[in-house]
Amino acid sequence: MSLTRWRETGGEFRFRAHRIFIRDTGSGDEAVLLLHGFPTASWDFEAMWPGLARRFARVVTLDLLGFGFSDKPPGYRYSVREQADLVAELLAALGIRRVQLLAHDYGACVAQELLARMRQGGRGDPPDIVPITSCVLLNAALFPEAYHPSLMQRLLLGPLAPLYLQLAGPRRFGRVFSALFGAQTKPGLIELHDYWTLIGQQRGRRALGALFRFVEERRSQRARWLQALAGARIPLRLICGSDDPVAGREMAERYRQLIDQADIVLLDGIGHFPHVEAPDRTLRAFLAFHDALA
């Protein structure tokens, strides 16, 4: 599905005066929820969407605040905690009472926050707990000690971030972004143009530095988020592209060390975006996980 078609067939949700782009297929009070990574959006799951919609009664995704076709308020203090609030409010509004998560990168941090709330009993009114029945993570930088930021990511955390974002053009972006993919699965020129267009919606490149501050939140929440995974009483799986330079084989090995009876699927030759680079293999690994549960 083209980027334009993806947008045209989506919907809108209002979250604290912000417009949030969503896609919701099927019906019922149980759904598969897809959470995307940084710096992209829900369109990452486009190639997997038909297979998921055939298998599950309801499939839901969204562009998190600051990403894709959702609002990108300037000068905003984005946080994983607020993104988790957004997810909880969206699911409540849609009447969804149970979710099976598939989360990538930044979305995996949101998933960890949701798992931590479920473990601790939640807070707030209305309740901010999302009842998660299973969770599959894709190339997630779950543990700061095994994370290797790219050059672009290091620049986004530094004092030169505003200058870098002002000077970075599509060619520079294409080189840096392509480096996150496997050697044989890099995006073509059309795909890179679409990603550049997607990230630039509503002058969105200005928000990248503020969004990327989630790595600091990940460090401060490490112990709590690790407990959420290690103490989870739901089935977990990590699907990991082994050639990811920021959260690949080393991250998978760290996951194996910290999570009892770790369920890991390594995809050889695949980089940071397995659902984009190898959607069929990623879908098979996800469905096999649910077949085992059934």
C-alpha cells in the first residue's frame, strides 16, 4: 500500500487537543496492537497488515504523538509515559479490553511502560492500564548497556542537533537511514523518498531531537522496565534482525542473559527494521508464536 493510500484509509483520534492518526481493521474487544519505532511511523507495518488482518479479528495501529501523520507540536516535551497514556486512552475509546502487542524500537519502550503499569496496578483516572495478553518485540534497544547509537542518533542528543536537522537533506538522510538496514535489504530511492516525506510531515524533522530524548528516559527507567519484562506473566518473544548495528545480535544476547526462558528468533541478514526488510519472515515468526499459544 502506498504512503498516500495508507493515510487515506486511516482515521483520527483526539488526544489532549492533538490529532492522532490511527488505523483500525476488524471488530471485537480484543486486538493486535502495532507500535512503531523511531523515526518512522505505523506505515512500517504496511506489508504485514494484510496477513495480520486475515489472521486476527481486529488489528489496530497509530502514529504516536510527534510521528508520521499525527500532530507534531513544536517545542513539546515528548515522553514515553505520555505515549503510553495515549495508547491507553485510544484503546479505551475503541472498546478494546485485551491486546496482543507487536512493538518495534521506540514502540517497545512504550510497551515496557505499559507492562510496568500492568505489573504495578496502574494509576490515574481513567485507568491507564492496558490489559496485555502477549507481547512480541522487534529489534528493541531494551537495555542501554547493549545499545550502539548511530551517528545520526548521537548528533540528535548533542548540542549540534538543531544545526544538523536544519542542514540534513534527503541524500544525507538516505545514507544514514540505509545504514540501519541489512546489506541486501536496503530501501530503494522511492522508499527513501517516502520515508523522508513521512518524517517531514508538519515540519516534523524539527521534533526529532525532542523525540529522541526517549533514550534518556530509557536509562532512568531501566530497572523498572527490566522488571516489567523479567517479571511479566504473559508470553514474550523477541524477533531480532541479527545485522542491526544499534540493537542486533548483542542486544538479543543480553536479552537471553536477563530474561528467563528467553524466546528469541534471529533473522540472519536483516537489520533494524525486520518488518520492513523481511515482512514475510517476520509475519511467520509472529504467527508461529501465536500458534504455539493456541
